[in-house]
Amino acid sequence: MNLENIQFQTIEHGTAEYKNAIALRESILRAPFGLSFSEAELLAEIAGRTTSASSSSSGSVGSNSTTNTNLVHPPSTTTMNPK
């Protein structure tokens, strides 16, 4: 992969790019364990930010290229922080 050609983008929830990112995450991270996203999990992602990094010329998630997606959730007030 040529690091000079990597394109980063923020993916808006509910768009075609977001659905492709979900399909990619589900096929790699969940399907091997017999899991899939629930509707509640997908709705909870609205509060987060989904990004992608792609080496394709189009920068599109799910194209024939190396793609990475990442979801970052805002901090929770109920999250425990180890000392």
C-alpha cells in the first residue's frame, strides 16, 4: 500500500458509505463468531463518529482496495477509568 495515496473521510450515519462500512465490519469482526449487529447497536452509533481510510483512488468504502473503518464513541459518564 502506498501511504501517500491513503484517503481519510468521515462517514455520515445512514449513508451508502456507512452501510458499506457496517457490512465490512460485520463480515470481518462479527460473522466469524456467528454474530451480527442489532438494530439497537446501530442506533447507538448515531452518537459516534465513523471514519474510513482507503487506498483506492475513489476513497469509497467497500471498493476493491484496502479499506479500514473506525467508530469512535463519545466518552460515557458511566465509563469506569482504571487508576
